[in-house]
Amino acid sequence: MGRASSLFNGAGEQTLISRVSPTTRQREFLQNSWNLLAEYLKVSLKAKHGYPISTWLQGSYKYGTLIKPVHPGEEYDVDLGVYFGWGKGENIEPTADQLRRWVQQELVDYRGQCADIRSVAEPPKERCSRASYQHQFHIDTPVYHLNSDTDKRRLACLTKGWEASDPKAFYKWFRDALTGDEREQVRRLIRYLKAWAALSFDDIPDSRPSSIFLTVLATEAYPDIGLALLLGVADDDALISIIRTMHGRLNRNRSVQNPATKAEEDLNRMSEEAWAAFLPRLDVLLDIAERAAEAADEGSAALIWSEVFSFLMPLPNVDEVELVDERTSRSLMQLPDIDITVYTGTGMNRRFVATHRNQVAGVAKGCTLVFTIANPHIVPQFATVEWTVRNKGLDADAFSDLGHRKMGMRLLQSEERTRYLGTHHMDCIVRVNGQVYAARRVPVTIRDVQHHVHAPAKPSYTRLRMKRRR
């Protein structure tokens, strides 16, 4: 059993899979939105152009591997294929460019009657049009010709004409590759890998592996777990095995063929330069997985996995962590105490409210919190200090703001703003050469309250008192 298995997909309130997966409310909103758009496109395109129109949901939503946007400003991505049907008997066939222009115009028209759509991308993308909605998601509409005689599909590109593409064949491959509980576990593993990719390639986006690339790698690597599958394997153990297999495979051969098509199609579309930057990040992932496999307990494993998953990785429900010398049972470092100073307002209007230590039991939205290590002398000279915000709750979910992390050499202070109701955590972690020496979890409860700020006391004036000499 993996050391951190309960934090990956256990029954607790906070798990990695729950933090990366859309909520029920979000899934229902996405489903309702694409259903309405699909019905509109089928009716309107058929009425205007005469061809049989069908739609087919595809991509991560279809496979059950969709993850939340991990940074504010990012969006859910839903892919809704639009299919124009005709056979060989048609005298005049529309061009790929015509189909794309027809669908683009329908999206523009639909925006006028759908208040939830905030924009339609113009110009459209090479392989799809895009409608962006108010609630942090967009629907991409790739357009296909469906040959009614042969059941073959081809994608309409904006400038490159027709491209061989059959998303339905890939979905059937994925659906049939595994069964039952194994398929559900692979879906979770893919979401973990997609979360890693979303967090680890911000500075080199061209090296970020695609969803379909990770889906094939994880699905094909899953059987390598071996006999443990017969008895059931924990998610963290399965992920470690998948990472090992991926690392070995990609270092031998960078090519990842599409398993659903007989034609040669390499799903690894990174340039040589991007690939060279990708491999070191994969090395780091393997190193972290191997260290997590050797962890002594749940807390140690969770802190190691947090190097991969940052604020997405939940930590055990403890207030403090310290590294202990097994020979002497003494901690190698005193625990940091954290002072939290609360201010209202900003800039010149900022006013002091209160100071707390190691927790904030109640604070209003819109306040500034300054977290400071109260005993800085305990922090080793070359230690790295991480300040990780872990948000939770409906408000944070609504804005896809699950947290963030700051780190630096002896970074003794961090400033944050209170935004979402509920209890969140600021985790202060001190590492030396990558090893956790101490960690303090600071719970912050944000309530619907107002702070009364006392007017500053008037200064006590002084005067010179003079006495006459007698």
C-alpha cells in the first residue's frame, strides 16, 4: 500500500484526485452548455446548408480525464466535433475552408443569443473554432467530413485543407484497452500526469506534453505494473510504476505512435529543442517518484509529492512537521513560529487590525495578511523556505484558484490577500538541500465579517516647563 494513498484518492475531504477533478456542479454546467450548443449547430447548419449534421463529444471530457484549470485565468477545454455527412454520389462537395467558415459564422450568431458566451475567437484556430464562456471554460469545435458510404472521417483545417483524423477510433481504443476498475484507475493516473504537466512547464510551454500523448503513455504503461494488479494497487504506487515505465520508454525512443490508426502518426509533436527541455523535467519527476516510494510515512511521502503537485497535493491533517534524528530522537531544527499581521485596505489606506500566531481563527475577505517567521534565527543559512497557499471550498473552485507557491533562500516573509470564504492553509516548509527540516501549517478561516479599525490614538503632547530662580 502506498504511503500517501489516502491523500491521492481516499475518503477524506481533501484528496489529490478531488482537487484536480471538476466538481459535480462544474461538470453539469459544462454538459448543459455543450448540449445546447450542439443542438443549435445541428438545427441551424442543416437548415442553411442542407447536409446531415451530427456532433460528437471528444477529448478529455469524453475520456473522463478532464482536470480543473490549475491557475487563475486558465480555462476548461471541451471539444465538440461537428460532422457534415455526404457520400461519393454528391456532385458538388464543399471545401474544408467552406465548412470552417460556416461553423465560425454559426458560433458568432449563437453568441448573440447565449449570454454565457463572452467571445468567439477571431480568426479561428487552424483546426477548430472556439467559443469562450463566462465560467472559465471554452468549447472548441473541430469540423469533419463524415463519409456516409465508408464511415471515414477527415478534419477540415483552415489553411491546409483536409487532414486524416478519426477521434472516434481513438476513443474506442481507449475504451477497450482496459475494463472496469482498471480503466477508472488509469483515468485517475492520467489526471495526475496532466496536473504535473500543467504545473511543471509554465516557463517552457512548448515542452508541455499534450493530453493525448500522456493518455497513450499511461494506458500502455499500466500493464507493466504486473501481478499487483490482480490484488489491487494504490494510486501512488501505480503512478510510480507508470512514471518508471514512461521514463525508460521515452529515453529509448521519443516516438509515441497513435495506437488507434494503422497509419504512421507520431503523437509526440515537440521540436528537437522542446524535447531537449522536456527530458530533464521527466528526470526530476522520476527522482521524486523514487523518493516517495522510499518515504517512511504518509507525511514524508506527501511532502515529497508536493514537489511535483505543489498546492494541489493535500497534506496530512497535522499542524507541524519536524525532521528527527533517529539515533537521538531530537529534531534537527526548531519549528518555525509564524506571526500573521492583518491589515484592511491597501497602499496608503492600509490599517492595522490584529496580529495572530500560527493560526487565524477569523478574518474578513479583502484583508492583507503578512506571514512572518517569528524566530528567524532558527532557519539555517542556506535553507529554502516555501510558502504554499492551499485553498479549498466552492468560492476557490469557482475561480479555479486552488493555491500557489512562493519559495526562496531564507524567504522569511510572504504577503497574501483574503479572497474566499472557508478555512484554507498557508504552509511554511523549510528545506535544506531538498530535505524537509520543518513545516508549520497555518489554518486561516475567512468569514463574512467586518473588522472595526480603531482610530489611531492622539499623540501625547509635551511642553517645556520653566521655573524662575528664586
